[in-house]
Amino acid sequence: MIFLLNKYNFYFRMKRKIGCLLIVLCILSNINAQDNFFPYASAVWIENNGNGQFYNIYSISTTTSGRTYTAQENAIEQGGGNWQSALFQDRDFGSHAANSHSLIFRGAEVKTYKKNPGNVCSAKVFYVVYPQGQRPVSPTFTEHNIAWFDNCDLSQYKFPDLPGDGPCNESGYQKWQSWASGGVGHLTENSLLDLTQTREGKYTLELYYQVNGSYTDPNGCLEIVYINNGGNNYKANFTVCPVISLASVVQPSSCGGNGQIILTTAGIENGIYNQFYYTDASDVIHSFGNVQLINNSATLTVPAGVYKDIRYVSSVSGCSPSIAGDVTLQDPPLPQITGITQSNVQCFGDSSGWIEVSVSGGSGQYFFSKDGGINYTSESHTSPYKFENLPAGNYNIQVKDTKGCVANNCP
């Protein structure tokens, strides 16, 4: 009994050890298989105010043919010796005017490695834009295929393209880049997304990569590797500022009436806004009140005056665009009284006096008043005009033209 028990115990322990050995071998086999294909560096190309460059997403070290390349060496953008200084993650790309084409997401690059029997079939980047702090529950990502670009040039032990060439020492090192075609890059000539072609606001650009290949089949493509920051993806921010500019000015058509200041806008949705302001000639700030904006045009209906620093204060982007210079609205030119002649009454108590008024300037014909503008002639007249059959008394002569402009002088 003791022998059999010891034998059983021995057998059981061996089975457990063999089982552990099988599990360990399986895990090790899987780990080794993952060495047959993997991405080791990635970046996006962003053009910011006319300056384009790679911004690193990811980089790791690789060891092949007895040579170890560090993450710094493998990084697509070297960053002046510090690849992490050129990271895309958490970068703020600043403020950009709507429709200015000053912030463009032109594409992406991925470096991959494969060794027999592994294979790399394709690389993709997925991206989405949304207002900062308002990530959708299930974002709709746009998919972009990243084309095969080049293999390692073993005569130089590096990729033969600039920028972002990088070292390599086996043919299994490969590079994938947006718009590439057989070793020729077109990254700076094309774009995935003009980030300024949207309405005003603060935004987040979120993205991740997918690389398809196989660990065990040189022609297979069933395995997928993600570059996705542990499932959190990679995110950077930017701001789109609204734009306003002066389109035209309509002067008041009558004295005391309103003219129009017509603005062209970009990045502001249709609606009614009370965020348009100006500074008057006395440097006092005023609101234009409720301003309706339709199809990128806003009309400010205001009387004659000097309007300085016309601006729009954005509540969603924090920007305050303004138009250049002052806008002056003027009433039509005033008529001028050029002469007044009179004849007194001939006898006490009669109505034989007259007053003749000569006028120039203004618009059209004139209306005449002898009581200071309380009553005017019912019809317009040319100059000169004579008030006749007047009794003795005091008369206050006033003249206005057909645009309601009143002469403000007395000769």
C-alpha cells in the first residue's frame, strides 16, 4: 500500500509538472510567435501654420541581427534627440481661424517588422474629431489605409527616405505611409482632413492604428495588432476661431435714419447673436444687440456714427475676432441756406411783407418753414422760395431737403 501510494503520488506530481510544462511551452510559443510581426513606431504628419512635421505616436526598441535599436533611434520624428518632445499625445496645436487651412492632418506613418514565417499585410489609421470634453459614447471613426512605402535599404542599413528615415538591418523592416506609391512619398501633397473647416470651438482629434498580418503564415493576414494607447487611443487638441471681415457699408439714406454695416463671417453657425460689440468715438463699449447671422453674413443696422473695433466675442472658442479699422456712417449732406432777403409790410396792420430764401446742396428739392420747423410747405420747391403776404412779426426760417436733412446754418 505504501508503495502504491508513493507511486501514485509520484505519477500525479509528474503529470502536474508535465501539465505546467505544456502550459509554459504554449505561452512561450505564443510570445515567440508575436516576435514574427509587430509595429514598432508610428507618427502622424500635421501641418501647422505652413510648417509640416511628424508627431510621434509610439516607438519601442528592437533587437535584430545582434543589433539593438533604441526607441529614440526608431522614432519617426527624432525631436532633436528627444523623440518624446515631438509627441502627438496631449499636444495643443493652438488656435486657428476658421477656413484658414492653417492646420491640416495630412496623414500617418507606421514602421513594422516581420520575420519568417510572419507577415505584414496592411496598416490603417482611424480618426475622429469632436468638441473637447464631449466625446461621443460610440465615436464614428474615419478609416484611412496607409500604403506600403519602402523596405529597409540594406546597402545603407536605413530607410532611404527623408524625413523620418530611421535605421534598420534586415529586410523585414518595412515602412508604411499615407499616399505613398512604390517607394515614393506624397505625404505633403495630400490631406486627410483640414481641421479648420468646421465651426468655431475647441476640439479633440483622436486616433489609433491597426496593423494586419500573421505570426505563422507568410501569406496570412488574420492577426490584428492595435496601436491604441492601451485602449484609450491618442488625443490632441486644437481651437477653431471664428472670422469676421467687413463686406460692405450702406450709408443712411436719410438724415436720422439707419445705415448698414455688412460683415462676412466664417465658423459661426446661423442664428441670432448678442456677442457683436463696438467702441464709440468716446471709447465707450456698446453691444449691437441681437444680430441675425445667415449664410456667413451678418448685417448691423445702425445710425450715423463712428464704429471702432467691431468684434465678435466667442463663447465657445474664447476668441474675439475683429475687423480692421473704423467704420464711419454719415447722414446725407445737409442743405445750406445761402441767402435770405425780406421786404417789410407797407402799412401798419397789413400783410404785405415777404421773405425769400435761397438754398444750395442737400438732396433734391426743398421744404421751407417759417416757424422753426413746426410746419413745412406741403410740397417741395426749388430755390429760391418766397414766403409772401406776411404780417409784421418774427419768423424762424428752416429748410429741409427730400431726405429729411435740415440746414443747420443761418447766413
